[in-house]
Amino acid sequence: MMAETKQKTESESHKRRNTILLAVVLLTVFGIGWLVQHRMLGNSGPAAVVQYNGEIIHRLPLNRETSVVVGDRDGDYNIVTVKDGKVSVTEANCPDQICVYIGQISTVEEVIACLPHGMIVYIEEEG
Amino acid sequence: MYTRRSGRKIAYLGLLTAAAMILSYVESLFPVFGGVPGMKLGLPNAAIVMVLYLYTWKEALLVSFVRILGVGLLFGNAFSMAFSIAGALLSLLSMVLVKKSGKLDCVGVSMIGGVMHNAGQILVAIFIVENARVGYYFFVLAISGLVTGLVIGLISGELVKRMRIAIRNDGSL
């Protein structure tokens, strides 16, 4: 215990003050970053892009209701559905089901990621 | 004396590892917390922070590794194991460095751990889907890691105080 108290370069109250300061600074930085991100990318886009293992395999216009099955030879699959101008993964056989839980997305800042299958769906503006 | 002491230490580390594993399991019951993938309470980090403060970074690394291995074998798969190792290692590394610097207290160390855990997982996610778009979640996850890290730090700080006393009294028996 003695050795440990000697090692301390700053007192506990000083450390606590540093912690609070850093928390406020980081919270402000991340908060501003998040706000800027929302302002810059907040428009709704017209097409859902399905990317599988790094390759774009589908571009689905959001104004047309459709459903596609994406998958590979191992039997991994995700069903991507466009409905009411929004896109969602309605069914998948991935272990965590996170892509299904996320639900519908419709803005360019959003993304559905199915990491076990290496698939992501995101929205793209026209052109 | 030596064997008695090391036996006691192993018992305490086992206890904390078990606590970390239970907390991981509790956390896995909510796959998508708050509507953002990867957003978690970081409960197991409470046990890791405690080991880091009660012992050294070596014990913390050991407990962290055994937790991931155990949880992966019991409730997960190779994918989830690799994914959590990335977050846990980056988180632990940054916590050890911050603690060594002596500038922040236990709450600050836990806070940095929370943020870096999410940062590590986003890096792996970007690598897996080969698209930087998953980085979209960085700010949200950074904020959530910061807040949950703070709370976890407060809790584990109190627990460390009490466990230090318990371990010391235990030694005099």
C-alpha cells in the first residue's frame, strides 16, 4: 500500500477533477460531431444499396416496393425489403439477428450492418 | 505463506472472472440496446476495472481473456469472440496507459475504457464489411461508452474500496 501511495503523482481529488474535465470535453466534442453529422447527412435518399463482402450487389429504389434475397453458397442469407419508402432486413439466418432488430432505415446517414454475413445496406442519393 | 496467499488470489480472480462472465451474459440478453447496434452497458468492464485496481494489468488481461473465451464458448461463437477480443484489448490497453499516467482516477479510467471498447469494435466492423460507413455509429457509441463508462467507474471504485478492506482482513486470518 505504501509503495502505491508514493507512486501517485497527483492527489485523488485532483484526479477526480481531471476526470470530470475530460468527461465534459469529450462529451462536447462527441456531441458536436454527432450534431454536425446529422446536419450534413440528414436528407432522405432514393435508393438502398446492398453491399455484400465489399461488393455492391443491389441498388433498390425506395419508391418501389420490393424484396430481394441475398446470400452465399454456405447458406447464409438476408432478405432485404423495401416498403413505404424505407428499407429493412426482414429475415436473416445470422446468429445475432442485429440486422433484423434494427428495423427500417430511410436516410443516407443510416446503415444496416449484418457483420456475421459481411453485409451492409445503406441509402444513396440519386446519381 | 506463499501458497496460502497465491491460493487466495486465485480464488478472488476466479470470483471476479465469474462475475464478469455473468455480466456479459446479462448484457447479451439485449442485442440492440437503445436502437444502435453495439451500444452496450459495458457491465463486464466493472469486473475488469476492479481487477486492474486490486491487482495489476497482467491479472486484468488474464481475467478479460478468460471471460471472452468462456462467454464465447458458452453463449457465442468464434465470430463474437474475435469481435469482443478487439474491443476488450483496445479498451484494456488504453485503461492501463491512462492508469499509469496517474492523471485520472478510477472513474476516468473506466470512462476511457468504455469509449475505446466501442472504438475497437467499430474498427473491426469497418474491416469486416469493408466499408467505412459503419463509422456512422462512432459518435453515438462514443457518447454511450463515455456515459456508461462513468457509471461503471463509480460503481467499481466503490467496490474496490470495500474489496481492498476485505482482502486485507482476509490476509490477517
